[in-house]
Amino acid sequence: MPTLEIANLEVVYHSVVRVLSGISLVVPEGSIVALLGPNGAGKTTTLRAITGLLPLHDGEVVRGSIQLDDNSLVNLEADAIVRSGLAQVLEGRRVLVDLSVEENLLAGAWSLNRSQASDRVDHFCARFPILGERRHHLAGYLSGGEQQMVAIARALMPQPEIVLLDEPSLGLAPRIVDEVVKLIREIRESGVSVLLVEQNASMALDLADAGYVLENGRIVASGTAEELRGDADIREFYLGLGSTGSRGYRDVKHYRRKRRWLS
Ligand SMILES: Nc1ncnc2c1ncn2[C@@H]1O[C@H](COP(=O)(O)OP(=O)(O)O)[C@@H](O)[C@H]1O
Ligand SMILES: [Mg+2]
């Protein structure tokens, strides 16, 4: 199992817009690491840099390194990165709506032969009854939570060693978030590492071993999940987790003003 390590990463879009200003983070083998932060902080950009999708968005890595063990991922083609054992679930549940659940899963299996692929489909359908019951249904008719399960299972089809999830809980009802949490726990139990991007800090820190908080393209806090959850300032100012429960990131500007006022 490999370790993913990013050091001093800088990314610009359109050769001018600097979005990441030297971030460093590590996803040790077999762990779940949360990357938290408000909308626009640069979380999705970090994932695009890792998976080689930046050029599609006219973005580029201008400095720093991304290593999967001894292998550099910078400037590799996206399919070479998948072959090196990395998988990702894009923001916003990208299922193929006109295909069945089974066909969606098979679409994630281009690197497998036919019998391996059908074994993997059987595996997910048995393990997750929601998928098994809907196996021959069109993915477009599934609920948001079911579509998210399909998207995650599709990414896991080629048995990656590390999976990157971009806001898997976004827009899902709390009961469905619990299902997704269960699935992410199972991913880790099967030995696969997870880099979990979330705005839902309380969900992410319940699952994660460690976390990083990104703001304006910089890491402003990091530590074990326990340290981050236990630090009152971090809870209040960066995670939007007051003592009375989650406030949500949308209020972060308010707390930043308050922080300035306090200091
Ligand atoms: N293709 C792009 N071209 C220019 N700016 C972009 C592009 N994609 C994202 N950005 C900008 O980069 C910043 C970080 O975006 P993003 O990585 O999507 O943040 P997050 O996922 O944390 O919400 C935002 O200011 C966003 O507007
Ligand atoms: Mg994003």
C-alpha cells in the first residue's frame, strides 16, 4: 500500500490565477485523511492536481511535488495515474444516467478483463443491497444517495490503493449520509486509503484519522482528527463546529470578522 505525499504544491489556472499557494499534505497507507475548508478554498483543485485533470481546466502545477511512494504523479496522463492505483469520485455524483447500475459499474472497469469485471460487479451488488436491488435499473432514476453509492463503487471497480472523494455527502439527506459514511469505513477496512474532501467537517472528522483545513489556497490547520475536533479555536473559526453543533461553512466570514475583532 502506497503513501500519497504532496509537498509545496502551487497551482495556477489560465497561467495567471494562483489557487494553491504551496500546500503540503500526507495520506499514509491505509488511512482516511480529511481535506476540509470553505467553498472556493481549493479542495477540488488539489484533487485535480493529483489525478491529472488540471489540463482539462486550463490549470497547471507550477511548483511542488506529488508522490505516490517513489513515483511522481506531476505531468503524468490521467490514465497512467489510474493505472498507478489511484481512483477518484468527482464532485457532484457523475453517474451515467442512461445506463443501468451494472453498466455504470462496468464503465469503471476498463482496466480489467471481462471476468474480473463481472466478479467485481457481483461483489458490490452482494455487499451493498441498494446496488444489488437496483442492478438493472437506469442510474438516472436512482435517488441522490443511491447515485453517490454507484459513483463510489464505480471508482472502486479496478481495486485502487487510494481513492479520492470530492464532497460525497453534498446534498444528501442525513440518513443517506450515514450510508455513505458506512461505505467509506468499509473502503478503509478493505485496506484502501481515502482522501476525503468535505465541507461537512463533523462527518469527515468522525471518519478520518487526520485532517487538514484549507483556506484561500493555504493549509491553515492540520492534525489528528481528535486534535482538530478538540481545539476550540479550530472548531469555531475554521470548522464551523460550535459547541451547540454545526454552523456550516457558509457562516465562516462572520467568524473571521469575529476573530479579527477578538485579536
Ligand atoms: N478552471 C478554472 N479557472 C479559473 N479559476 C478556477 C477554475 N476552477 C476553479 N477555479 C477557482 O479556484 C478556486 C478554488 O476552486 P476549487 O478548487 O473548486 O475550490 P473548492 O473545491 O474548495 O470549493 C476558486 O476561486 C475557483 O473559482
Ligand atoms: Mg470543490
